[in-house]
Amino acid sequence: DGVGEFVSLIPFRGGRAAGEAQLIETKLISAMDLSEDHLVFSTSYSSRRVLVYGRWGSDGRFVLLQEITAPDEDRAFGEDLSLHQDVLLVRGSNRTRAYALRDGAFREDFDFNTPYTAFRASDRNILSADARGGLFSLDVRDCAQPMPTQQPSVSSAPVFTGLTTLAPTSSPRPSRSPSSSLSPTETCYWIDISVVFDEWPVETSYELIRRGGPDDGELVSKFAAKGRPLATLQVDGTPYDAWDLRGSKIGALADASLCGCGLGTSPCVCPGEVCLLERGEVFFSDKVANCVAGGGVGAIVLNNIEEEVLYGYSLGGESVRIPVVMIRRADGRRILDRSIGRRVSMNTRLSHEESICLAEGSYEFTMHDLEGDGICCSAGKGAYTVTASNGMIARGRKFARSETTSFGIPFDPSGVTFCSNIDIRMSPRKGSGPDKAVTWKLSRQEEGGNTTVILDSDGPLLSSDPVFVQDCIPDGR
């Protein structure tokens, strides 16, 4: 009912009520689902738990069979759940757990390590959605063994999103072995793409293209950071889209309490807490300064107008020592109404991860930067990697407008070597003679104690002009 005081079960036959209703008394129901043989619902009364009822006896009435308590005192355990025959899914604060019916009880088989915003189970598949618009289908048959011996294998790439496909920053890691998710006769191999952005993620994008054969030039995946909610935010276990405000401290904040500060026009006394600030009347930088003055360790700015994408906002050239994010108006109102005093986790270290299963063939991965200065190091230390199960395909930080790597699937790591970008800067002072001239060298330490010179000054520096050398040196010591 409306206040969650009881559950009423009414048997129907032939489309009409047939029999006496069964009442199950309870309090504070969070979520509920029903199958032919089981009723499950979660309650936060006295503690977070999921109650499992099953049919019993000739009259088919439901009796309490099992009580699943929140692991690790998870305050959001059971906020949502889904039941289908012998598969039960339960969402918590930072993960979604799957339980399988064995020997008359639901037992935990594995977890997805992410709190999906919605999910449903069917006979063969689990369909789940994340907070950033990705829709994922997971084959239940790939999830048959208890954790941690086998992770669930994503059986298809995200198939729906309002924008370009964006995989979750904390999604279940797919199986590292070849997957048969393409067709009964075609095998695919997983690769992971990971990007940590600099302070200007709007400049960054990448694309993965197939090369050769009839599908030459086919776009396999594309990602552009512009307008994306790349910051992460969870309030009371619920994830929300969040955008960083330029000038915010880059970093993570975990398990702090949320403090309401209204418009933030004056110092808000929130020692060790995250300030919830409503947009309006004063500059963002003033609001955040008042949060810091009151001891705040992070700030969330609630938009006061309806905007789907909160791109381009900043602290007006100011830099602050706490992480600051901005959220949509509707999300902010929901948090303001329900979550003051609840726990908050946030991260303004902007990153993106994607896992793709590729068929055999040739591919080309290209990283782009609109300003032509790469993603390191003049505006923060960004980097990207592309990895296969048996080695590194590509990585980089410093490049101009683009950097392209060609590779084949299955990936062969033999003969692949990587170098790291370095800068050498010095301002030598000219001596009075050859014996005082400056020289320099950079050597690689080989096995057995030998060294190999990688770079050097090519003789004495007879000028006092500044030296600036950029190069890419092989991995090693």
C-alpha cells in the first residue's frame, strides 16, 4: 500500500479475483517483485534486508522462507530488485548482486561491481542500464560459477543511448577469453580502452575503425568527451550524472555527509561535509568559497534551470582546493528533498572506460585533441591505453592533433615496443674554458650492469642558450 505497512496478495484465475486475499504485514518497503512461486521485497525497517516468501501447502499461501541481510551494512541494499524464476537481482550502494536459487534458498553467485539504475532478468539474459544511458545484455549462462572464479561476460556492446555509446566507469569486467557473442561460427576478442583526461576533456575524442576487406572504414566505436557527465557522484548509494566545474580540485572524495547550504551566499558551517549549493544570486566561486570557509570538503551545485547537458560552467578563473560538481535541476531537487545528511561519494578525476569485443581482422585506433597539445602535460596529466588480454596495444599522453595505432585481432604482442615521452630542459651557464663546459647524457641500464646512451648533448654546450629536448625513450631503467 501507499505507506508500506502491508502487502496484499490476491489470487486471480481467468482474469478475475478468485479467493481470499493474503496480507503480509511489513514496514518501509523499498522494492518488490513476484514470480509464480516466490514473492520478494526489500525493507529498511530496523535494518536493510530482502525478505523471500514462497508458496507453501495445498492452498498456495506464501510463507517466509529466507531473510537476506545487507552485506557490509550497505545502507542502499535492496533499493531495487528484480526476480525471474530462479534468478534474483538486488541493487546496493555501489554494486548489483545476483542470487541463484539452489537447494531451496537464494544464494549469492556474483556481483556486477556497479549499482545499475535499472535491471530485469529473463530466462537467459539480464538486461541492465547505467546512469549514463548505456543498455547492456548479459548472458546468464556465462554467470553460472560463484565469484571470484568467473566474472559475468558482457554478451553485447551497449545498444541504446541518447548520445554516442558510453560504457560505465565502473562496469563488470568482461571475460578475457574469446567470446562467442557474434554468431555460432564467429569469435570475438575483448579489448579495453581507458582514457584519463586532462583539464580540457572537451578537446578529446577517439575512434576505432576496421581496416581491410569489405568492411574497410567501418566505424566500430567513437567517443567524444564534449558535454559528457564525466564526473562521478553517488548520494545515499544512488548514482547521478554530474559535470565538473572548471577550476575544481581534481580528485576523489568518499563517504562524506551531505550538508544543505541553500544559495550559499554566506559561510555554511559544514565541517568535513559536502555542501549542497543552489544556483543563483552569487557567483559559483563565491558559493564554493563560503563552503570552504565553513569547513566543507566538497561541493555539489544544484542547477536552477532545466538543462539536460551542463557543459561549459566554471568557477570564473578561480581555483579551489575541494572537488566541485554540478547536477541537473530535477536530480538536485530529489537530493534536496530526500538525502540531506546522507553519505556522498564523488570524483572529479575525469575518465572513461570502454570494453569492446572485436572480430578477427585489422583495426585502427586514433586519439584526437582539438587544440593539438595532446592530453599531457600543460593542462593536467592525462593518458590513454588500449589493451588486449595478452598485452598492450597502444598508449600515449603527448601527441599533437592525433595519434594512430594500427593492430590486428587476434593481437600479437611480439615485436611491439613502447616508448615514454620525456622533456629535458636546462639553462646551462657558459664557463670560462672547455674544462667548465656543460655536457649531459641519458643512459639506459641494461641487464648485467651495462648502460646504453639513449640521448646526449653531442659534445660540450658552448652556449648559455636554454636547452629543450623532447623525445620518446624505450621502457626500462
